[in-house]
Amino acid sequence: MLIRRSARAALAAILLFTGIAAASPFDPPVSYPMTYWVHGLSIGDVNGDGLADVAAAQGSLLLLLGNGSGFDGPQTIAHGSGGARYAAIEDVDGDGDRDLVVLIREGDAMIVVLRNQGDGSFGTPEPYGLPDVTHRMRIADVDRDGDPDALVMSGFIDGGILTVLRNDGSGAFTGVDAYVVATAGFFYTADIAVADVNLDGYPDVAGCVIGDVFTVMNDGTGGFLPRVVHDLGLQGGPKAVLLHDADRDGRPDLLVADTCGPQGDQLRVGLNDGNGGFTLAEVEPMTGVCHSVTNPTGLAVGYLDDDTTIDVAYASRSGDAVGVVRGLGDGTFEPSEMLPTDPDTLVVAVGDVNGDGSHDVVSGNGVTTAPDTVVVTTNAQCAPLLDQTLRAAVDGSGFFWSTSLPYLGVRGDFVTSQDIGAFVVDRQFSADANALLDAETPFAGSGFWYLVRPDCVTASWTSAGPAELPGRDSFLP
């Protein structure tokens, strides 16, 4: 059902300009100085100490290292020529340490790999790809050979290209395949997202460029079929896309930031129809998103309130804030809060930065009249569905999850506070890393399973969405 109420737009404005801090579940924002505009953010444990770190791409690449109560740094990391626009934190060579894969805007490479030396330091930059203007990078194992590949959206005047740089298993990206996704027109921003849209076990790609939202489906070998354009009734220009399950049916849905249109900035939600298409279910107003044509709109998904339905955070550049819209579980959203940040918010990332099980918000800004910063806003909400990190064992024999809190592993289709006792508790873990070999865990083949923090289960907790199955792509952020 499409919900478009003018009262909701009014509520968004009220939330922006009225005093909501007293009722906010978020702590006051903390700023960390950068040296230039922040174009990309990612959250992950870089040095293996169990604490979340932040990689900030801002021309050069800077790291903020988590210390348990905040972040140290920033520490500057070499990145090769060209301007760094994003850095994925990923173990690309299978040695158990998380490396950095840096997207280069323009120069002599598309990506640069910085291999983790095992102590949080990095080796000599390794450049890959052909020079071009790049817009967005995602990391996914597109051919299901166990090695993460890089997908890059590039182009400028002569059309848009989706380039797949294939990992040869050693962390070297030696294979390059290119797919045309836009054939004409000047553009200086584009975006892509990756998820298994048709649930065939292979990652697919959704993207936006030159006014279109499209998907390119995996052919089952790691190659991609011709693009399919989806009509979501765009009013302005699509500047960001995400693929996440908004209605808890187990299929990734399409979320699009539609900006600068006659009705303002909007979040458009297309529900996955199970056949590779999307049906428009929601148009939710956003505030202050219409801005630069040279950067994708900051858009991120996480669990930002006390339920287990995904929420959306977006960068409100003219509002000097991060906007939060709350998911209702049926594919619709409502305005929740405007989190104050530093001026000119460009990008946003969501993840558990302090290990308390709740998703926090990290934003980056770029402004000529004030210092550039990364702003961390931690979430004080008690979250029943824990954020978890999945990593394959070095020998490929199993998986483990790391959390700073005790939790229960629970099986079932949906879980509520009233019937949690009726579900099978497969494991109860203490607060440290817990190894699960494939032979030991009944999770695989047992339907959806959940990581539950029992002390946060209250009457307001409605249901849990599908969590990650071992060896499968996740719909969780």
C-alpha cells in the first residue's frame, strides 16, 4: 500500500526544528577532525582487537581506531594516486586479517588494495583496474568461489560501466569484466547496491544513473545479464540505492533516494515481487537531501530503535543533520528523528561502534567554512537483535561471531516477546568470540535464525527479521 500523507512531511519538519533531544535514544554527537571533505565511511574491526574502527575516505584515507570508549586518531593511510572516495574493510586474501580496498575517484586505478600485515598496519598499495571516473564500489563474492570480488560503477560522458574486478583467491584482482548500464548522457554521480534479489544464491546488482533505477541480475556464473529498468515513479534524480528487506519477507527490497524533485526529497521503497521486479510501496519525505551533483546521497540502513525492523538513516546536508526514518515492518516508514551533526553532512554509515548491541550512526561532512569532521552518535537503545560480525575461518571450515554481550541463538520464522520461550534455543554464548563449525550448528537448513539479547526483549518488541545463514549473503547491514 502506498502511503503519502502531507502530515508526515509536516512531522519531519517539526522533528527538525523542535526540541526532541530529551526524548532521543541517542547520545550527544562526538566530532573527530579530518583534513578534507569526507566522501566515504565504513565501519569494521581493522586491527583485530574486537573493537569497531572507522575508515574515512577524504582524498587520502584516514582510520579512526576504536579504543572501547571512543576512537583514537585519525591515522593517515597511504592510498596511491587519485582521490580516495570509499574504503571497504574486507579480508580479500583469506589470511584472517581484514584488509582495505580503496575506491579511487580518478587517476591511475579504480581500486587500491592495502593488505593488513596482521597488526593493523598495511603493506604497499596495489592498484587495479583501468583509469576512469568512479562513483561507487561494493565488495561481494559474485561467482561464489569463496573470494570477495570488487564491483565498481564508473563513467562520466560516454556512458556508465559496471566493472567487476575478480579476486583470484590470493587477494589480487586479476580478472576484469565490464557491463554497460547507461549508454548516453553526462553524469557525475551514480550508485550501486548488491544483494541476492531473486534468491538463487548469487549476488545481483541494483543501481541508479541518469534518472534511471535498474538491476543487473547474476547469470549464475558470476557474470551479469543486461540491465532492467524499474519504474518507481521518480520525481527528481535518483542519487542513492540500497537493497534490504523492508517488509520481512526474506527478499531484499529496493530503497531509492529521489532528490531535488517538484515534491522535494523522497525515499522511495520498491518491494521485491519475487520475480526480479519491484512494486512501489512507499514514498517517505526526507529533509535537506538536495545538494551536490558530484556525490551519491548518504544513505544507510540499520536497527536504530527498539524493534527489529530496519530503519533508514540519510545525510541531510542543508539540515546539518542525519535524518532517521523508522521502518514499520510492512515496507513503509515514518519520520523519527533528526540527529544534529557538524555542517554540510555528506555521508552516513550505521553499525555497532561501541559493542553494546545497538546500531550507532557515523557521519562525515565537507564544508569550506569550518573544519571537516567525522561525527559519531552512539545509540543508547537496548537492542534485542544483536549486530553480529560473520567471518569465515582461515581454513574455510566454519564461521564465528564476535560480540561483547551474551546472547541466545534462536530458530524460527518470527520471534516475539510473548512466544520467545516456544522457540528452540540452539546455543547460549558468553561475551566473547564463539566458533561454530558447520558440523556443530543446526542453523544451516533450519530456516531463519536470530541472535537475541534476552534482557532487551520487551512487550514493545514485535518481531525479528531474517538474520544471516552460514555461507549465505545477509540482508542485515
